[in-house]
Amino acid sequence: MSNVLGIIMAGGAGTRLSVLSEERSKPAVPFAARYRIIDFTISNCVNSDIFNIAVLTQYRPRSLNDHIGVGKPWDLDRARGGIRLLQPFQARGREHWYGGTADAVYQNLEDVRDQRADDVLILSGDHIYKMDYRPMLKFHHENNADLTVAVMNVPLEETDRFGIMTVNDEMRTNAFFEKPKKRDKGTLASMGIYVFNARTLAAQLEAGTRVYADLDFGKHVIPEMIQTGRVFAYPFEGYWVDVGTIEAYWETNLAFLSPTPPLNLYDPNWIIHTKSSERPPVKVGLQGQISTSMVANGSNIRGRVEHSVLSPGVYVSEGAVIRDSVVMSDTWIGPGAVLDKVIVDKQVVIGAGVQLGAGDDNRPNGNEPDKLNTGVTVVGKAAQIPPGVRIGRNVVIVPKAEQDAFSEYGQDVPSGATVGVRS
């Protein structure tokens, strides 16, 4: 295989994830009990023998930086190559944030050149999938391509969410439509996975930034290269999902509880690596029950857990019931509390007897009706819910909300409410 540099775009704010991405970037959001979303992309790289990786960060990078560190869990703590975290910086004539995906790479073009790579593999850090990039790189070379874009077929009714490509019989691209409003351009959707010839990439970025301050691969670079170069589409037929909404995040987590999950997390030949803390084994008390769930290390289960995903260190008190929910690390759930179809961020305290996700009233959230409208209630990081409170559906509890934030509702928070003041 050629000398490949992997660049992971990991600066996304993930605003559609509401309070889950309020204090971290989307790639750093916990997923499937013990992972972060970005773990899948990094693991795909190392499993594909790509050990030279740059991660471009921007929005709230601290959590992501802490998680990746020097890359030891992925065997990326190397003297040469390895993993590097690159953030926007000020330089003469360059004093602004990344303007677009391609502008982000352009601002780090000096680092790209220093790596002396033949090919640059550009990836998104916020998708859940398993992919061996080596066949795509081989396809790129066999076609003498300047750019190869990974594509997959999507339902026709979803094509307005993606960049759509049309191709000839040899998979050479002849047109690209960025999120077309008319659903008549075909169903081959760009996955945001690109292989560039390194010299071609540098030339395209330098030319593009003279014209566009917000230079973007989908809007500017790909359409231009289709007209002037050899652009091919590489078909991918595996599982790939963007967990960019509350509903998609909740649904995808629970999909891994199926007898036939979308991805095999237990495949010894394709391990999803992650940073793990040293915690004791899961403990199940005398009254503890767990069914069809994933429960991570360090959790203490004295109540009932049904069809749910629990991250490390969750404490479930006696008489508590958790069903159809995602609960993140070090959350304490008090005696007799009931959680139904909720997402609870890290370090939350849920008082005794709380009903979280109660009732059948599915009115959308008043502040974020486009993000919370399917009945999922979301609790932000380190919030504290006082005992005995009944909380409906599509409710948002902001990060670090204290017990007195509930005073305006008393003991009954209606569906669609927001508790606390957003930062």
C-alpha cells in the first residue's frame, strides 16, 4: 500500500444532538456503553494498517483531547507517524476558525506536506461503521484517480440529506449534487470519505482558497474536480450511520442490543479500540436484574435494567427500573426511580422515586421542536434531579442543572419542557 496520511475531521459541534454536544464535540459523545463515536473511525484506520493520522479539532476539543491522548489504545503512540491533534491557530493572514471542511485541511497543509504522503485519506469522525480502507485505496490506484469518494445507496426519500453522485459504468463520476432538493438525482450518496492524490489535494486547496473563504469539499472541491480531473466513486455496502440526531443516537445505541446487531463489536479480527479506565467488574445485587442490555464495567445493579445501554460506573438503586434508555458514566439512579426512553449524560444524580420519561404525551420540546419530537427525554451532564419529580417526554434538562431549577414546575415537569438555563 502507498504511504497514506489519514485526516479525521473531528471539529463538528453536532448541534442536532442538543445538550449531549453542549460541552463536547460530536465525535467525543459516548456510544454503545464503552466507546466514543470517533473510536470507530480511528479503529478503522489502524485495522487498515494506516498508522499516520491527524485529527482536526475545533469545537470544544477538551473531551476529545483527553480521550485520544497520545493514541496508546490504538497503538498510535509512535515516534514517527502516530496520531496528532491539530487545532485552528493564528498566523499572519490567517486569523479565523475553519471556514469549511476543505479550508480546515488547507489551514494544516504544512503538516500534510511534512508527512510526505502519496495519498491522503480524509474521513469524518462522527459516523458509526466498520470499513477496511485498503480496497478503496487499491481501487483509487487502479483507476489512476485524482479523487475517489466512498458512496453508498440510500433510500430515495433521504437523498436530500446527502451529497448525491451520478456515475458511468466504470464508476467514474460525472455529476455531484450537494443535498439536492429534488429527489431525482439518483441514490448514490457520498459518505464523506475521500482519497486524494496528495499533490492534487494541495493544488486544489491552494486554488480554491483564492476564491472561497469557506472552502468545502462537497460544495466546491468535488464539483470542480469532476470538471477538471479523474473522480471516481467507490461503492460501500456495509453498515454506516450518522448518529447526528437525538432519535438516531438513541435508536442506534439500542440497535446493538439486537440478536443480530448492525455491527459485530465482538469480532476479534476487527476490534474497535478505545480508552478504558480501570474499574471493577459489573456487580449485580440480590434484587438486581438485567435483560437484553449492555452494561459496562464498574456498574452496580441493584434494580432492574431492561433493553438499555449503561456506560461505566452507573449505580442503579433498589427498586429502580431502567428501560429502553441510554445512561452514561457515573450516573446515580435513586431507589424506586423509573427511566423510560431517556438519554442520561455523565455524572447525573437522579433522586429517589423520580419518573423520567413518563406518560404518553409526545408534544415536541418547546425550545427545540426539530430535535426532540419522538418521545426521547434528554438529561445533560452533571444535572441533579430532586426526589419524587415526574418528568414527561421530549424534555431537556440542561447540563449542571441543580435541584432548584425544578422549582418552577413543582413535582410535575410536563412533556416538551426545558429545565434550567442553557449556557
